[in-house]
Amino acid sequence: MSLQPQVAVIGGGYAGFSAAVTLARGGARVTLFESSRTLGGRARVVDKNDYAIDNGQHILLGAYAETLRMLRLVGVKPGVLETRRLALVYPGLAPPCELRAAPLPAPLHLAIGLLRAKGLGWGDKLAMARLMRRLKRDRFRVEPDRPVAALLKETAQTDKLSRLIWEPLCVAALNTPIATASAQVFANVLRDSLAAGASASDLLLPKVDLSELFPVPASRWLAMRGHTVRTAEPIKAIERIEGGYRLDGDPWNTCFDHVVIATAPYHVAALVESLPAMAGLVEQIGQLKHEPIVTAWLAFDGPLNFPEPMIGLNGGYGQWAFDRSVLGGPEGLVGVVISASGAHQDISKEALEIALLEELQAVLGPLPALNWAQIITEKRATFACTPGLRRPGTLTPEAGLWLAGDYVASDYPATIESAVQSGVIAGRSILKRCGLKEQFFQ
């Protein structure tokens, strides 16, 4: 193997670029291949009527340490993220429901926030404290793992608290309904957000599109250091050759010492079809089930009366609504998110659009005229995060072949943070195998 290992990264999303930047910082020579012309994978920009919109509205948390570190490394300025203290606000209820973290050190930020919460009775507040106390007592271990709904029942959570707090948080984080979502993974999320330092639960709302947030700056960072990012270059297969690997689709026919597969999980099988050692892993990945995410973009002819940049919707199809004008977008642009499978899948896009407009009007009052709407459905947005799920690791049975992606084994569900973490782990594993170490410079 050369002193400067040649490494291919297949996939230009958050996992792929995290691996590529980590490898570059350790002295590897990196070539990243992305089949699309747009960087970002399943977190990317989409053009609509001269608007740059995302294929989904993603939220980062203050707890996303690796993501924030990676953004700093490639030169992204902190100002691109709108930092908001955790606020779960439902203005459409009577009375309105609000839970806001207090500007105090942990654990007072949550305790005082709960005491001051509006629209929740003492029974609701005591139930929330009971669940958090139980999880802390058990060091956030849920053994055996079981559905979130079962954990909520065991700890006597009220219907209102479950409906307005726990279920929306679970579905937003795990993209899996509470009846089938892993209580252990949900506990991990609560451990590192609500139960951690006060800033860990801060909401970080991107002011730029998801491609510009990290993949595009990372691509520039790599290019400035002599590495290669090739867009619109689909890789069809990975072939084992003497001395390494060749990629079917690489116009230079390079021999790579290592390959990081940073695609969506359902693309892995076709890439490794000629590698018998990968058969068992392919079978394991194939057993993953998937959940959708629907994002409805609504462009109005004028501003809307949002009390917060992000508000909760309740009782209809929509779950969260975002005022993008506060987040660097044009005036009147709204994003409504529907995570996981549900009744919205049984109606047409036109009927869903009408229903969401009615839900927004019920919460915000009369709406300006609608200029256009775009409903984007990612049918396989994430894996279904179910109890006891066995997820593949970064290391594969094929020496020199590695996995990265939000589905790779970790404490977290399929989030941007888990994707970034997997890429960093893959990159560092390769550097260690090559006797190299990531250098701490920009």
C-alpha cells in the first residue's frame, strides 16, 4: 500500500463528506463520487420556481457535537444556524400549550421550564418528571428494549403529555410511530438532549439549504487541498482487483486501497454484488424497514403570523410548521413536516395540500394568497427504528471496504448527527489501518 492511501468515497451526503474530510486531514488521497449533480444525498436542496428549498426540513440540536465540529472544520460560520432555546409551542390549542427550556444551567433549564409550562396541568408535569426520573435512575437503559408506547404506559404518562410532547418528539427524532419505535434509542436521544447540558437541547435551525450547510463547503474544502469531488458520476459496482478495488463508473480506472460506501442502505447490494464475502451483510441490510418523511412547501403572497419559527400542529396531518422567512428564506415561505407513516399516505397530494392549508389557518388565522405549493415525499427517508434492531457496523467482512450512513450502528436514530459520526468513524478506522492519524488543523 502506498504511503498516501488512495480512498474512494461513494456518496456525497453528510456521511460521505464527513468521511472524506476526516481522511483528507489524516493524509489520505480522497476521491468522492456522487451520482447526482446536487450534493447532500437525502438532505439536499431542490429548486422550485427560483426558490432553493430542501427535500426535508431538518433540525440540528446543540447536542450534535460531531456535526458542529465538522461544520467548523470546513469553514462554515456559526451564523448560518439560528439558535433557539427548546420551545414546543402549540398556538392552535385552547388554551395554547407551551413548554420552553429556561435560560438556566442543567438540570434547572428543564425543571423550571416544566414548572412554567402553559397548557399542561400538574398531572402532566408530574408525569413528565416521573419518566425523566425513571430514566435517570436506570442510567437511560431500557432493558429489554420495547416500544416507546409501552414505556409511556409503564410510567403512567398522561394522554395529553403523550400527544403533545412525547409522541411528537419521538416521531421527529426516530421517524417511527411510538407503537413500534425503540424506547432505548428514544432514551438515548433524551439523555443527550433534555437531560444533558442546557445548550444540548437548543434547536439549531439552518438559515441556508441543506446542500449549502455542509456538503458544498466540504466539497470546496477538499478541492482546495487537492482532493477530487466528482458529481454526476454514478458508481455501478465495486470490483476486487490485485492491490485494491476498482469502481465501475470511475473514468480514471483508479486502483483504490480503501472504499467507503456512504450511500443509502438500499444501494449497497448492487455495489457489492461481485464480492461474496459481503453476502451476509447485504442480507442484514436488506432486512431494514423504512419510514417516509413528507415535507410540504407552501409559498404565500405575504407574511404569516408565526409566534415562533417552529410551531406544533395537532389533530390533523401536519406535525410541525416552519416559518422560513425567519431562517433566511423569502417572506411567506412555510414548510410543514409529516414524519413516519400515517393517514396522510391514504389521500392525494392535492387533498393533503388543502388539509394543511386549513390546519395552518386554524392556528394562524387568515392566510395570504397561496402562490405555489410543492409536496416532497421521501418514501425511504430513514430506517424504521424499532426495538432490538441489529444495525450493521462500519467494518465489513471485505478488508478495505467500509460503511458509513445514518443507518450504521450507533446510539442514535437516523439523523444528520449519526450520519456524520459514521463518516468520521469510517475515516478514522481507515487512517488507523494505514498507520496514519487525523491531524488537527484546518
